[in-house]
Amino acid sequence: MGFKLSKSRALHTAVAVLFAAVLAGCSGPAPSSDGDTPASIADTISWAPESFTLANGMEVVVLPDHRVPVVTHMVWYRVGAADEPEGQSGIAHLLEHLMFKGTDTLGPGEFSQIVARNGGVENAFTSFDYTAYFQRVALDRLELFMGYEADRMVNLNFPEDHFYSERDVVLEEIRISQQDVGEIMDVEMSRTLWPVHPYGIPIAGWDYELGAIEPDQVNAFYQTWYAPNNAILVVAGDITAETLRPMAERTYGQIPRRPVPSRARAGTEDARASDRVTLEHELAGERYLYRYYEVPSYRTAGTALGAAISLGVSILDGGTTEWLYRDLVIDSGLASMAGGYYWGSTFDDGQVVLYAVPNEGVGFAELETAMDEVVAAYLAEGPTAEQLTRTITSTVASAIYAQDDQVSMAQLFGRGLASGRSIDDIMGWVAAIEAVSASDIQAAMAGVFDPQNAVTGTLSPQSDEAPAQDAKSETTSVEEGEPDSITDDEDKKD
């Protein structure tokens, strides 16, 4: 088995990278014709958003892009898997599926058929902190789909038989995910890192809880959270706020606002000693060493600290020439692969993950000691000026190319706003990145690599003599029969 994050976590990782890169690109420097960097970041803004709020409280963001007469239309709800009632894990993701099963005026699947007939594409996805629905359509079809999306914001009406068949579909997704040992390991690591907070529960939920959910519970969840004042409309493409506003008022603006509860969640800062997860599994093709740290997210850290953590982890990972890979793979020969990433695009605290694949004959203890030594050296020495400059430059360069994709830009703003950040936070990110110093990174990393907020895990192929076993934690028990499951949080509906 090559190194693989769970599908859900891998998507979050990609989002975190895009978040840092594209945020820089929203106001970052593009190379001038002679290859020099512009003196002012503001000189190259090409995706400056326009925004307004409807009378019912629905926030609207417009990202003008007039190159082609196409628009990306997205509705983001500030509710996800981490907002589910206790004992109803997976209900947010199940509701996402059911949103395609009809309203008072549209039959099951009819919305999708209309999108296809009009030459559009659609998708939907559920994460811990948000649920989003989108269509990419021709400009002259935009208001049509705004009307349909507004309809299912308030008039969801799925047939009972479709409820149970769709619940079976989601249960099957969970069963399929249980055949991916990378996802199994991620679930065990996450629920050990977060024994109380809902980030420790898979987005798809535990199958025994999901299988007990009934239609009235889904309807109650829908009525609680799906309100215009809990939603963000993001439209990117060949349109301006002036043109969009009357359309939004005629569609979404006709929906009354409703009281929406605050996002009350268990705390992420659980006092603990350093925990361990050990898993031997028949699906594992090779051995892996993992380290998960609970750390502040972009929102909980604030812009300056979030930028320092983001850059600091990027430099520690450093590809094949710096720190983890250089020391563990090239210099010592202890590992065949090593790296790390920062998952910081969360409403509550996020995580930093380090990983390595030991070479044959190298024990986990030896590799873990070497990894700790690399981290200690990084904390003591900090990044060089060259490393810092190179990382900032590469982030900005990646961001310039990312601006060509209106879907990515719509997702960037939608994810950020739905996760508790503001437009100013998003647009100000590059200034924070450019202000980070080597000493800022050292200070930020000292807070990140706290052994009291870490879980270490080992994944190994099952030996011929050993019976199949579930992941076990030395300090956190795993309830017998509790499933190891997670699902992709971005799945296309039929």
C-alpha cells in the first residue's frame, strides 16, 4: 500500500494547500513581463469579491470573471458533521443525499435532470463544518437554478421509500470505506486525538447510528439548520453584484429568516498524555508511522499565527530536499518516504500530521526517535532565509495559476466563510504570509509540536501468526464492535 490519507482527510489536505495558495493569489504578486515581482501586491488583484446581504440575512459573494459566459453557483450552509445531534452521526451527509430526492414541486432526481438538459454540471459535498451544493451553468440559466436551489432550501419533500434506499446507499459507502486501511487508520488516529470533539467521528458517521436514523430526524435537522440566514451564496463568473442582486432578491430573498442555533460543540482541548494507536491489518501492504498533533486552525489561531503555522509546516515537509525527507530518507536511510501537512481550514482547532515509511529492518522506535530529532532540530534552528523566501514564492506562484479556475475560487471563499472566516481574512492572507519571519515560525512550531496534544500511530501488515485485530490505543479504549469507517465528503449524486 502506498501512502494514502483517507479520502475525506485527503480532500481536507488539498483544501488546506489550496486555501494557502489561492488566498495568496487573491491579492498576490504575479510575475511581471521582465520576471520581477510587482512592488505592490494590490497591483495584481484579479478576483476582488463583491458582497452584499439580503434582507433575510443570506450572505452573498460575487467573484467576477468575464472571460466566458459561464457561472459557478454555490450555496454553502454553516452546518456539517460536527454539528450533528449526539447519537445521529452521519445525518448531515445523509441529508445532502436526500436534497436530490424532491421537493413539493420537483420529483426525485428531477433537479439533476434539469441541470443535465441545460448543459450544466452539479455536485454537493459535506464536511465537518459545512454542506455545499453547486451548479456550473451558462449565464442565461443562472436565475433558473437559483430558483430551484431556493426551492429545496425550504420545500424538501422526499418519498419515504427513497429515504430508506438512500440511507442504504450511504451505509454501503461506509462499508466500502472499511476496505481502505488508510481510512481505517485515519479514523482511529482522529478519534484518539479528539475523544470528545466531533472531529473524532467520521463525516459519514458510525454505521450503527446512521442505520437507526429515521425520516423525522432528518427533517428536524433540515428545519433547524437550512435557513437563508445560515447560508452563503457564492457566484463566480461572468456577472457582477449589481446584476446578481435582483436575481437573488427574487429567489432566495423570498424565504423568511428563521432562528438558527449557535454551533455548540465539545472542546477540542482535552487534557491527555501522549496517546498511541497500533494497528496490524491484513489490508496493509507496508508499515507506516504517523504523528497527529492538535493545533490551532486558521480561524482559531488568527491570521498571523495561522500564516506562521502554514509556512512552518510547509518548510518542515519541504518536498525531497528539506528537513523530514532529507534527514529520514536521504541522509539516514531510515525511511523510504516522509512528509507532513497542516489541516487548518476548520471552524475549531485543526491538526498537523507527520508520517514516514520505515525501510526494511528499521523499527518503529528507531524511526520515531529520528523523527523527533528532526523536529527538535527544526525548532532549535528554524528555517533559513532561503527556505522561507522559497516557500513564500512558490505559494504565490501556485496561487497565480489557481486564479484561472472559477470553481476553485468559489470554493475558496465559500469554505472560508462557512468555516468562520471573513472576506477580509481571506483577502488579507497574503500580507500575513509575507510578514512571517523565521523567529515567528520557530515560536509557532514550538506550540504546534506539543506532546500533550499528539497521537502516535503505527500501521503494519498482519503477520501470518496474528489474528485479525482492530486498532488499539494504549490510553484510549476502542469499544468492541464500533466500526472503523469514514466516507468521501465530496460525492456526486445520481
